[in-house]
Amino acid sequence: MEIEGFVIHHNACLEKQQNYDFIIHADGSVTASSISVHPGQIHICLEGDFNIGYAAMSLDQKTQLFIASKMIMELSRLHDISPLYLFPHTDDCPGSYFPWNALVIYPVDGYH
């Protein structure tokens, strides 16, 4: 199966979806689905409200973003796709204030 990219959610969105490939919980733990939920995309949900700027986030939220970025890098290597193929679930999820740059680790230098 060819993966086209990563769809990012947060569970504060109004259109709550029950099925994700991965959920990154507020405590930093990760729950993985036992099956591919949406063929062609990997759906990652961050627990909490991430429609805020990076500076306003708690340390736990910043940790969740770091875990998500590391997960995206590893899954990108596994599926041979760019880690830059990131998409929001909807216009409201994860929201217009979601800190996309904090989520991305560029493969060239390993930093964002």
C-alpha cells in the first residue's frame, strides 16, 4: 500500500473521528490501531486542543508535538515518503493556529 501523507488531528475538533492510526495522549503515551484505518494516509491524533500558538502550549503539548514529529520521521522512512506531506483533517482541525513548523523535522539537518 502506498502512503500519500499524514493527516493531523486533535481531539478538540467538532467533527470527532473515532478512528486514528495513532493517538498521542497528553501523558506522551501512544496508542496504535491494529489495522490501517484509512488506506493511503496515516492519521495521527494529538489529545487536547492544539489550535493555539506554540508559545501558548504547555510542556506536555510540546512533548506531544515532538513525539509526533519523531513518529512522522520514522514512518516516512518506513514507507519511503517525505515527512513534509502533512495535511490538516479539516479547516478547523487541528485549527488555524496549529504550529505546523514545530511539528516538522526536516530530514536534511534533523531540526526544524
